[in-house]
Amino acid sequence: MNFLTKATLVIGMSTAIIASAALADGHAKENPAVAARQHQMQMIGYSIGILGAVAKGEMEYDAAMVSGAASNLATLASMDRATLWIEGTEQGAVDGSRAKAEIWSDPDGFAEKFSALGDAATALVGAADAAAVGAGMGSLGGACKACHETYRGPKN
Amino acid sequence: MNFLTKATLVIGMSTAIIASAALADGHAKENPAVAARQHQMQMIGYSIGILGAVAKGEMEYDAAMVSGAASNLATLASMDRATLWIEGTEQGAVDGSRAKAEIWSDPDGFAEKFSALGDAATALVGAADAAAVGAGMGSLGGACKACHETYRGPKN
């Protein structure tokens, strides 16, 4: 699918969807694919936040919460990117995006970053205590940082 | 884990996470688990929106987009609920929630609704054209409605 078709596809999304995404987030001008990616990132951040809070002793260790957060993180990292990282939605092309052009020029590299996040998350499924969670936080944070450094642009 | 512990756990989440969730969504008083669920629902709505737009001819059929939306929908429906549907975050207990108490009193029934959504979504992976997508929209919409009718409370 070429750029024009992708762009048309995004622009052509039903007004109801665009409006609901905009209203829910207070991002009135936001592209729906960008909004969807931000929802994904928020959920990733939420899961990492739980793991980080357990690791730091701010939240009581609970096996179901830790494994749930880790498995959801792996699930989020595994999501199909076709509907989320749509061509023509890079930073500068649409409001709110911080996606660098490298996401589309180097899709394999981008996929590897998500794969590394998924691996780091999966390693924490079944972590037996707060110390075990803490031992995996470096890999998790490193996976976030490695992707952001290469594929995320500066703040808008 | 009893209610008090769950509640403490939510209240005890790191201020940074709570603040980032609140700032990102403009829901200043929102519970982080409620915000995370709303991100999940927004992503579900985004995926269904793509499928619906293809079914209605508002968006050009594209195999990667259709299968991506369907598989992401199945993925979202399969997410671990331990970190999302935390006890003490029902409607009335925390701001922004529309979760009915039945989610916690009937977890198996609630799980079945997500399972039905996942099945309806999986059936659309590989849908060969817009008509095939359209043929599956009834099941998808029915799965949404069945869950909302039983487990979602009125608008806040």
C-alpha cells in the first residue's frame, strides 16, 4: 500500500472514531493512529509502573499483579503494528506524533526493539518476589530507552 | 488478596505513574487502573473502527490492516485482568469508573465475555475482502454489547 492510500485510509476513518478518540483524550487534533499508539504506550507505562513500584517496595508484592503486569507488557509489545504505525503518521506530518521516519525506513530494527521489550517482560512472568522483579527492571528500562533513543523524536 | 490490600496497592502506586496517567488523559482525578482500562477500551474501539470502516466501504480493504486490527482486538481481549480490574475500582468507588460490581462477583461470566470478543475478532483474521469483514461485524458488535449490558454501569 503506497503512502497516498495509507494517508487516505487514515483521513477516511469514520468521524465517530476520530471524534471519540479526540474527546476521550482531550487531544482535539490528534490523528487516530497516533492516539491509538499513545494508548498502547500508556498501557505499557502502567504495567511497568506496577513492576517498578513492586521493585522499589512502594507496592506490596502480589504474584497475580506482577505476572499480570509482565504478561500484559509482553502482550502489548507483541501487537501488530500495521494499524498503529501507519505510513504518513510520523512526527511533523500529523499533530501529536513523535514517531521518527526510521520506524518506516528500518522496520526490522523497530520490530527488534519491541521484541526485546517482550523478552524483558516475559522474563518477569512468575517473578517470585520483589527482589526478582527488581533484578529484571534494568532490562525493561533498557528496552524502553533503546527504542525511544532511536525511534522517538523530541517533545512536540 | 483482600479488598484493603488491593485498595492500598492502588492508592500506593507511585505518584509519577498516577500523575503521568492523569496528565496524558486530562482526567485529573482518575484512578490509574480505571485509566488503563479506558486505554484498553480505546484501543479496542480503534480496532473495531477500522474493521467497521472497511465493512462499510469508508476505508479501502487492505489485508494487513484488516488482519492487524482483528489480531490486535483478539490480543486486547486476552489481556490479563489482574492489574486492570482491581477490587475497589467499581463505579462509585473511584472517579471515572463504569465497572459494575458483577465484574468481581461473577469473574467467570466476565471472562466469558472477553473470550467471546476474542473469538469474534480471531474469526476476522485473514478476512479476504470487505464483505467478509462485514459478515463478522455482527458477532463483534454483539460481543461488545453483551459485556456492556451486563458489566458496564450508566454514564457518569
